[in-house]
Amino acid sequence: MPETKPTTDYAYWEYTSSKPTQNHAYLWPPVLEMLRRRVPPPTRVLDAGCGSGGFCGVMRRELGVEVCGCDLSESGIALARRNAPDCRFEQLSVYDDFVEAFDTKWDAVVSVEVIEHLYDPFAFLERIRQSLAPGGIFILTTPYHGYLKNLLIALGGRYDRHHTPLNTGGHVKFWSRNTLTAALHRAGFRIVEFRGVGRWPWLWKSMVVAAEPLPGSC
């Protein structure tokens, strides 16, 4: 039997497009809205785990801000550089030192559907906190798993399909509002805004959370 080497870095992910998917239709607008309402408005934004850079281009066009993105996928970064030439991209793990790599800090860091793939979310959150300029904001999205939704998944006989461990590079963390709140607080953040998106209340597909570093945590 051939030896298989487990991987946690997703460098093998292949991207073929920077176009938005169906999920982006309910994920990107609330993130953009939260950024627009920020006072003072951000001028420098980092997309941590940017994939092929589609959202970076949108933020650049819609908000007129300086945008950087990072991802470990070589194909994703190559696409991002072609399709969003006004943004800066670096091939990095989300555990790497963003400040050192880009030689700057950011007014806002966004991360769309990334944290559910990470074996060590606390190392990631620590990097995010270190990357924020004073007064900065962190906005992340991740699939929502609450009691009612989990119950209906189980009663509908879809547990194995929904939580399958058989997909290489699939979800390894399944976050509820409570567990995400606890993780952010443990990492030195407090949540300032929560929004469920996609589908109906309490059966949301994902949640969008804005968080600020706790005083004295930076």
C-alpha cells in the first residue's frame, strides 16, 4: 500500500477561477457592509486565506482601499495576481508572520471560510491579532453549527455526509456561535457584531463575526 503523507497546509489546492461562487453571494456583502460602517473607515485590509483573490478585487473596487492577500495555494496566488493586479499577494500559510511578510499592519483583516479548515485555530488567531493596527477590526466567516441545525442534520440522516472525515482538505472544526465566541475571547478578542447568513434564522449556512482585540492584548 503506498505511503500517504497527511497534510495540513492545503498548498495542493488547485484554483481555476477567481469568479464568485454561490456561497460568496451571501458571504461577501455583509463583510463589505461591516467594513463600510467602520469608524474610522479602514484604509489597509488583509484577506487571510484569500484563495484566488476574488474578494480582494471586490474590496479594492468597492471600498477603494489598499488590499493585500495571502494564501498557501500556488495556483490561487497566481490567479489572484493576474485578476487583481492592484492588490498585493504573497504565498503564505495563515500561520505565518503577516507583519514580517508585508512589512505593515492593517486596519482590518478579513478571513472568509478559513478557520473551519485549521487544525490550530489559536495560532491563526494570534497571527491575526498581531497583524492589526491600533483600532483594527477582524471580520471572519465560517459555517454555522447550532443546536437546532445539528439536530435536524442528524434527524434527517445526513450526519455522515455533512460531517464526513473522508474528504482530504475538508472541514476539521465545526463552530457554533458559543464556541467561536469562546475561541476569539481566549485569543484576545471580543465580538462586536454577529450575523447569521444564508438560509433561515438558526438554520444559517454561515455566520459573519466582527471582533476587536481586547484592551491590552496587542
